[in-house]
Amino acid sequence: MASFLTYTTTLFTLFFSALSITISAFSDELATMRIEKVSHLHFYFHDIVSGKTPTAVQIAGPTKGGFGATIMADDPLTEGRERGSKLVGRAQGLYSVAAQEEQALMMVMNFAFLEGKYNGSSISVVGRNPVMHAVREIPILGGSGLFRYARGYALAHTVWYDAMTGDAIVQYNVTVLHY
């Protein structure tokens, strides 16, 4: 009888120890699980290549622009279309003229947000931008802060362009999935 009692006690101890470990592991997994969110962002990108304080400058390629020209940018992102509109972030990175037969850029940019809920967070935009199309779709391949593990797309639409200077204002509507 004593051996049966010892056997039963040992069995219950092992069972409840295993159950406790399983519950603990499941609890830890639930604590680290995050729910994916979708954010929709709207802002204006001001690419100023002219004047005394341009926000984008050519750093490589042919001197007259064209295929191979590479530009480094630190462009303001604003809430409204006007230059004096509230600054919400900066577009920092490179774009290059990557097509010989049309106006298409290869963009490698971080949109770093400086205001509101997304202050200190950024999204990485990497892809083709055929600038003569009315609306261009550019992939989002990552991010930081609230946009960690981000993916999605940015729709770009040029709302103003000065052919004499090359300055432009581009409206962005961004859909980003993140945790």
C-alpha cells in the first residue's frame, strides 16, 4: 500500500510539475505576442534642389543629371502642402536616376517622424519610383520604434513640380502594417 501511495504521489508531482512548466511557457509566449496593426499616414514630401539651402544635393553621377545621378536628401515631411506647414518628419536617404529611357528613380529612404504618436519612429522606403506616373507605389520594407517589423506601401503623387529648378512637392499616402 505504501508503494502505491509513493507511486501515486510521484505521478501527481510529475504531472503538476509538467503542467506548471507548460502553463508558464504558454504565459510567457502570450506576454510576448503582439497584435499586428495597420496605420494610414498622410504627409507631403518637399524635395528642394535649388536655392541657397537645398534639402537634396547631387553627390554622384553626371554633372547635368540624367542616368546615374545620385542625390542625398534630408527633405521635410509636412502635414500640409504648403512649405510653412507643420513639420512632421524628415525623408532622409538617397535616390538615383535608375532608368535610361524614362524618368524612374531608385529610392532608398527613411521617413523619420518627429511629431505626435510616431515621434522617434521611422519607416524604410526602398524601391522604384517612376516619377512621370500620376501615382506611384513604393514598398515599405521595414521600420523602427512603433514601426518595428513594418511592411506596406506608399502611394506617391506629385502635386507641384517646377521644371526650371527641379523642386517638387509630393503627396504621400502610406499604409503600413506593424506591431
